[in-house]
Amino acid sequence: MMNVLRAGRLICSVGQKPNTMAKIDSRVTIHMAASLDGFIARKDGGVDWLETSDEFVGGETMDPGFVEAFLKSIDCYVMGSKTYETALRFAAKGLGWAYGDKPVFVLTSRKLPRTRDTVEFYSGDLAQFVKERLRVAFRSIWFVGGGAVSGECLRLGLADEVRYSILPILIGDGIPFFEKLDRDVALHLTEVKGYKNGMVALCYEVQTATKRPNAPTAADPGDASLH
């Protein structure tokens, strides 16, 4: 299960103080693993279905060395409180902390346990946080859930790319990959990979976002309901 979390959902943590030198080539990536029908978790937050038993003979092997090198290229992680709580539950079960020693920023106004020095909580304006703090300090910024956080990141025009790892399973209902998205977002497909475990990894560049007429207004990014 932890291998799936590391290679599929790719979550992490905030210890060292980030380099404050501006990095104009910073990149914001939204990444999640989801079922074929677009859910990242069951309604109760369960992710037991992540461990699938499919085998695609012609697929690529997820080499541990490649995964480790790829994870090292990520500078920090951003997540909502429910994703953070899921990571804490896995750690409590002895499955390890999926984010290594990287900075982890948790978007929430709730009071949550801070079990690592690498974790920091934030409840203010999301666009300002990304543009004025994260982009000037980190080159590779990964949003790793949940659905409302991913949707808000796209709604505010903060994301440069979307990485979508599709697992070979349908769960029928649950928490969608993107929530509260009040606009159409044009994407450009840049990469497709199929793996031996049946997972298909897609990578899209974000093009433009066009608000739909009479679309409902999204909640404030600092609101706990998003996380």
C-alpha cells in the first residue's frame, strides 16, 4: 500500500526553511491517483481499493530507483487536512510517512496534530500563498489532494500541469478528483504511460480556464470545508 501511495499519490513534509531566492521556472503540479470513474477515495475517505491486483503484460515496471530519484526532484507538497489525516493514519499503522523529509504545507483552519517539524499549516489566501511564498522558494511544487484543494488550485489559475494516475478499478461513488470547479479547463496531453500493475499515468499541461455561465461561486480557499 505504501508503494502505491509513494509512486501513485506522491505525498510529502516541511522541515528545512526554503531557499528564498526567486525561482522563476517554478512549476505547480496537481497529482492524484484515482479510480477509472474519477474518485480519489470512498465517501468515508477509505483508500483500500488503491491496492489492485491487475497485471498489464506490456506495461512498464515502476523501478524503485526511478521512483526515489523522481521523489527527490519534488521540492514541497501541498495538501488539505483530510489528505494529511490519511497520511497520519498510515504512519500510525506502521506504514511509514509517505513524504520523506520534504516540506509539507497543510491547507486548513482546523487545529490538527503536528507530528513532524517538516509540516506547516496555512489558512490564508491560497493564490497569495502560492505566488508570494511557494513560487519564490521552491522549483517543483506538488498539490496532492484532496479534491476540493485540487479544484481550487485550478479555479484560481495556479496550476501548470495535472498528473493523473488512473488505477484499474471502478468504485462507483466517492470523493471526486476535482471538486467545486466552476469553469472548463483546457488541457494539453504531454505524456501517457501504462504500468505492469495496470495503472495508467497521464500528464497534461494546463492551457486556459473559462468560467461557465451561472456557475456557483466556489468556497473561500481558507475555509475548512475545502480540506
